[in-house]
Amino acid sequence: DQQVKQNSPSLSVQEGRISILNCDYTNSMFDYFLWYKKYPAEGPTFLISISSIKDKNEDGRFTVFLNKSAKHLSLHIVPSQPGDSAVYFCAASARAGGTSYGKLTFGQGTILTVHP
Amino acid sequence: DTEVTQTPKHLVMGMTNKKSLKCEQHMGHRAMYWYKQKAKKPPELMFVYSYEKLSINESVPSRFSPECPNSSLLNLHLHALQPEDSALYLCASSQDWRGRGETQYFGPGTRLLVL
């Protein structure tokens, strides 16, 4: 049972344009969401997070939007740069209890390629 | 500083060998994690330590044995591994576990090949 889904395996974007990565979840106990960026053969790097009490969080070029009713979140990167090319993982945790309490559940990842 | 270090970076071992992976953080975090990641897959949680005590074991085979000697160090002892255990092993830490500071910071990983 895949509780966190990234339905787009890959995304290709032109440099300077907006990249939008999407993530859906099914577990209503999830209340904290994170995005990680990963280069090959390296560990994931934390990018940005959002708590379920917010619907938007911004950090420089990165903005995460959360739609709780749709159980959907998205990561916007503006403007996109070639160095952003990597695999992006969405992750979720349940801070209030349930079987996912204390664990990060990851999506399958989306490969972002930013072309010069 | 959000650095988690892992050694070695690469490891090749036979199925009869015993080896250890090491992880270190100096952020004062009280929760540490081991994950396994196969190619083109998300990280899979193996173990969680909170305040140096094992809190979660995700039904990991006993050929993987974790150890937390102190709050900054986490080891993963390997013995009699199988070729299918070849993967990237990731260590992570967070300020606490099951609390409000649980953003996990990952190390670079150890690339393990079992022959």
C-alpha cells in the first residue's frame, strides 16, 4: 500500500522556467511533509517542509503548497536552474499517532531535468 | 551545520565477511536512523534509535545488527550478507523522535556491494 505517491517519474523543464513537482498521499494521519533532493550515489538533502496547519511555505526559490482536502502537495522551483537536476522525493510523517508515527514515508521520486 | 558523516563511502564484502558501517553527527540530535536504498527506489527505514535506545526495528534480518554507542554515533554491523543486500545504506539524524523536531538530515551513504 503506497501511502505517498509521486505519479510523475520524470519532468523536463527549460532553465529559467517553473518546475512543479506533485505528490499525493492517502493517510489522513500525515501532518508533516518534507521534500528532499537527491543526486546519484549521495544521500537525500532536505529542501523544505510544511506542517498541516499551513498551506504554503517558502524558502528562496522553493515553495511548497499543501491542499489538505485533496491530500495533495506540490513543490514549485522558480526559476529552475540546471543544478536543480536531481531526483526529488516527497516524504510524510504522522506526528499525532497511528502506524506511521515516528516514521518518514517516502514517495517513489521524480527525476527533474533542467535544460540550459 | 546539518552534517551527518558516514564511513566508509564504498564497501565490497564477501558473504562470509563481517564488516561495520559508521555514522556520526555533532548536531546534538537525539534520534538516529538507518535506511536502505536500492536503485530507483525510495529509502526504506531499517532502524530508529531514540536517546541511544532502539525504538524501531522494521523486521530487519538479524544479519544486520545496529549499535548506538553514544548520542553522536551509530553503527551497523554486517555479517553473512547476501548479494541482494547490496544497496546504498543511509544514516540520518533528527533533533528528536516523535516530536516537533523530526526533520531528518541524511548522510552521504555507504555504497555496499556483496559478492
